[in-house]
Amino acid sequence: MNYIASSGLLFKDGKKRIDYILVYRKSNIQYDKRNTFEKNLRAEGLMLEKEPAVANADIMFIKIHIPWDTLCKYAERLNIRMPFRKKSYYTDGRNKPMGSVHNYFRRLKKWMSQNPMVLDKSAFPELEESDCYTGPFSRARIHHFIINNKDTFFSNATRSRIVYHMLQHTKYENGISKVGICKLINNGSYIAAFPPHEGAYKSSQPIKTHGPQNNRHLLYERWARWGMWYKHQPLDLIRLYFGEKIGLYFAWLGWYTGMLIPAALVGLCVFFYGIFTMNASQVSQEICKATEVFMCPLCDKNCSLQRLNDSCIYAKVTYLFDNGGTVFFAIFMAIWATVFLEFWKRRRSTLTYTWDLIEWEEEEETLRPQFEAKYYKMERVNPISGKPEPHQPSSDKVSRLLVSISGIFFMISLVITAVFAVVVYRLVVMEQFASFKWNFIKQHWQFATSAAAVCINFVIIMALNLAYEKIAYLLTNLEYPRTESEWENSFALKMFLFQFVNLNSSIFYIAFFLGRFVGHPGNYNKLFNRWRLEECHPSGCLIDLCLQMGVIMFLKQIWNNFMELGYPLIQNWWSRHKIKRGIHDASIPQWENDWNLQPMNIHGLMDEYLEMGIWYGILEGIGILAVITNAFVIAITSDYIPRFVYEYKYGPCASHFEYGENCLKGYVNNSLSFFDLSELGIGKSGYCRYRDYRGPPWSSRPYEFTLQYWHILAARLAFIIVFEHLVFGIKSFIAYLIPDVPKNLYDRIRREKYLVQEMMYEAELEHLQQQRRKSGHPVHHEWP
């Protein structure tokens, strides 16, 4: 409360704290809606006070205070869990001596205290509520709860949550659907609604000598500054200030970032292995030395014969991503994804226990006001609460789901159409780049074609993302989900499907379709009998895949960082500049400073969750799909399987093996087929080469697939099956070995449930005994 008072976050009487702020323009003519809404808010128990803005005469702020009785009423209605007794740790088996294991953990704990990444706990306040048993708040049993101070019993995040719930369920007109602050903001009656910060996040006095001004200042100094990037996160304080959802998000983000370190180290090792062995690669050496090997023209009109050694650099770059460590890294990442998910489940279970959120998701949620307004005429008894509530008929739900699914498939088909358009663009412009005036473009026309297509594809991806978000929002609202969590799950699934298809469809095309169905010289397949299908680079298709993924990921990361960091900084600077230009000596109250900050996304942290797939089902699905995709990329896109088959079936080591002999010698020549240039009718004779396993023109079956082609195809299919079964077996075994909840934590949870029941029984019995003493009745030590 000292923080609140020092920041001026009080009503004019200096006693009532400000819990929420509404903002509207005086020039807005929708007076009746605002008056009705504010009248109904007062009727619900909220207290309101208006105050004009300092920097803008047209802006009016409405300060909202929620009194104690209203807090208690809605805390009971929302089943908010509050502390009622200190936890007893004497039942914890971990405190018992365990010999050498105990000594090891004691030494580890001593080392951790000296670890520079560990936060200085003395700089943070003691959060007592995380050390107490909690239960759903009840006014009838208010004597059970630890209420040392009514002003601080409910945290700021809890008070804001309750007020927001009231704002969402209050009517502004007589109609049943005219309800909620969100609709009032959409129609312009209000322009903002937000809980105020505790105060400024910066101070002119150093925090080490004068201490923090408020929790926001403390979080900035010890967490949100660039200089604190290597420190652990103060998750308890983040949860206290912002609430449980944001606290869990940053716990997830920290865990994800930490788990990326071993994955990045292994990836760097594989990459550097490719760098150090690049010049020793037999395939790269043969390509770089093939000065007399001419490749067939890769386009019909403007392409000429190309020496194979012109692809020397591309072959070396391809080797960085297609070497002996590739398979190992693919298996490692599949296992990493499982270990990451399983240990996050354990971490999350520990956090939910510490923050007392174990039964949070199981508790009955309140209905969304939009759902109540739509189906208030149709009621049925809730099987859990036993009370009548609005009900959505099955026929209506199915019809709305069908419309929503149709919309999803339409948007996915739009993505596929966009990818097809980019493919046609590649086919059209490759002839143009092959005859370009600039010599560099002309020599590297395949690279120029791919780079231009990637940039166009990126622009399409970002444009469609904006459209997808609005369409997913509309489709989700069309379904009328019953609760807020159902709305979030439905919206998240749509956004995941949209973004997954949008980001990966072009990558899937290059990985599994580019260069697969082109035919052969003299008999090329053409799109619409006009454009010849694009072939892979002479060094392989993997270079195109790496270019596509690298450019899209790099540009998307640049764009996301700008939108998350650069754009808000620019906007905030401009807001401060306008304020300073409008006033001179007057001080700006905290709520006006907060209003000038950038608004939070209407979907909260949904976009951040989508960047990392935080839902278990989606993440497990991605893990399974990653295994399948890696298997197909290694088997089909890379040259690992053709090299493997040549090494043990057709190479110099096929019949006998001698120590020191290179089993891939002659692989490049073996992987290229012959074509008679005289058949092209371009006035040239001799033979050119192309990437395929077909019979030469002098064979009995010219240009037909050879036996080696079928051996490679069989090996590819066998590799996919073996790789998938091996990795899935390892993943399942690891998931079985790592329980979602640590054993000692599981025991503590069960023990504490029992203790909570006993303590509630004892507290109620003690309360009844006190009432008997006051009334003069004899005291019994049993229930009456």
C-alpha cells in the first residue's frame, strides 16, 4: 500500500486504491451507453471517480475501485483460491538424510548459491502466500483464511482479474447481447480499459542503496533489463504482479531457452564437423575436379551446357547440411523434443504445486457473456453445479462447426494456391534470369530464381498471417464457445493450422516435390504443356531447401523482433514527445502514463504461444511430424541413401574392402546419366549428363530406370520405416522413464489434500466451539 500511495494511485480522498481505468473521449456522442454501463457498474458494487487528462483536454479517465465486500462476493463466485494456513514441511521425505546422495545435493546447493546466474533472494520480498495451503474462497468460511490486511489479502493481479470479469459481464443497454467492455471499446464508447501499474519502472536513486520503489521497479531492475539476460527469472514475483498465466508463460520461455542450449551446441558441433571435413569430402572433390563433364541445359531456350565443376561452391555448402552427422542430429533432435516436453511437464507440475494451481484447470469456469447472451432462452441443468444455465443445442453447434471447418479448409487451400502461384513464377522467370544482362545473375540464375521466389513467398506469408488472424477470430466467435478456455483452445488450433501450413507449405514443396517429376532430357514434363518443370541444382536439392528455410526464418525473426521491440519503442517515444510538447510543468499521473503505453494484443500472449507451440497436444503432434519429416528429408531430399547404396552395392568396396580405400570413389560419375545431345536438335553432338539413374542412349532400354534406381528407392523406403520405428521407440521409452510428476511431489500433493481436509474440519469445529462459548452452551470436542 505504500507503493500505491507513493504513486498516487488513489481516489481523491486518499484512501480508496485505483484497481482499473476506463478511458473515453468527451467528444464521443455515445453518452447513454456509457451512463448505463457506469450506473450498472455502481449497482454491482464498484466505485467510480472521473478525472480529466492533463495532456489532452478531450480525454477523460474513470478510476474504478472495488470495495472489500464486492471483492469477497466475486472471489467466491469465481472460485479464487486464497491462503488459509501455513504449510507444514515436516512430512517432506526429502529432509531425511540420504547418505552420499544427500551430501552430493548439499554440495550442489552450495555451488548453486555461488552461481552468477542465481538471483539474489535478499533483493526480493518474501512471498508468504506461496507458503500456505489454499482453498476456494468462501464468505461463509471467511474465518478460515489468513487475513492480516484486507488491502493486501487479494493481490493486484487478482483484484484486476475480478474487476475485468465484472466489466465483461455488465450490460450497457437493455438488450440481452448488449454486454461487456470489449463491445463498448469496439463501438468507440470507450477507447481503453486497463489496470494501472504500481508506479514508474525507473528511479533516479540507485536500487542498491535506496531499494525498489515498487514491484514494477524491482522487476525492471532485476529482470527486464538487458544486463540481466543471464540471470534466472523471479517467477514468483512475475506471477504476483502479472498473474498466473503470464507467470507460466515466462516459466515456459525460460525453460525453452535453456533447453535450446544443448541443442544448439550439438548442432554447432555437426556444422563444424562439416566445415572441417568439407575439403576431404569425396563427392565435393569429384564435383570440383569435373572440368570435362557437361550438364544438360536446365531450361529450354536460354540455358547452355554447364560444366559440373561450376557447382563446386554449392556442393561444398550442401555438404555442410548433408554429411555423416546429419542422421545423428536428426535422431538427437527427435529425442531432444521428447526430453524437453517430459521435463517441462515435471517443471510445470512443480510450479503448479508451488503456486497452488493444481486444481485450477479442473474448477468450473464461468460462462462467456457472449454465450449467455446468445443462448439465454435455452437452458439445461449443469451436471456439476446442479443449476440451470444456457445451453447450445447440438444441431446449432454442429452447423457452426461445419461452417468454421469450411472456412479453415478454404484458407488452407488459399495457402496452397499461393504456393502454386510462386511455383509458376519460378518456372516463368528462370528463363529470364538465364538470359539476364548482368553477368552475375546470368551465371547464377538458379540461385537468383530461388532467392527472388523466397522473398516473394515471405511477403505472401506475412500478408496472409494478418488475414488469418482476423478470419480465425471471426470463425472462433461464430462457434460461440461456452467458456474462455474453450475460446482460447479453438482460436489457438486455428492459428496453429493456418501458420503451420502458411510457413511450411513452400518448404514441403521444395523438400519433397522440386525436381522429382521433371522427366528427362528430350522428354521433359511441362506445366500446362507450356512451362518445363524446375530441376534441382546440379549439387542437389538440399541447397534450395536450406536457402528457403534460412531466408524465411531470418526475415521472419527480423520482422518479429522489430514488431515486439523496435515498433513499441518508437511508438512510446512518440507518445512521450507529444505529451512533452503539450504540457510544460504539470506532472502526469501514473494512469495517464500507462494509457500512453502501447496496448497489449487483444489475444494476450496467443502470438507468443504460437511461436513455440505451448499446448501439449500440438507440441506432441509436432514432435511426431518432425520425426516423419526428418526421415523423408534424409531419405528423399538428401543424397545420404544414394551414397549409402553406392558405397555398399556399386562402389569399389562392394566386392571387397581394403583399409584406407575410399568407398565413395566414382560416386558422382555413377549418379549422373548420359543423354545424346544430337536428339535435342540444337546443332551439338556428344553427350551431356543429368541427375538420375537411367539407361544410357546406347543401352537396349535407353532412358529407362536402371536397377540401381529401384535399389535406391527400396533403400529409401526401408530407411524411413527403420528410422521412424527406431526414433519412436526411443521417444516412447524416454517418455515412459520420465514421469510427468516427480514421485516425492506426488506424495506431497496427496498428503496435503488429506491435511487440508483435516485442517478445514478442525477450523470449523473450533469456530463452532467459540460460538457455543459465546452463547453459554457446553463445549464438545465432536461435531454436534
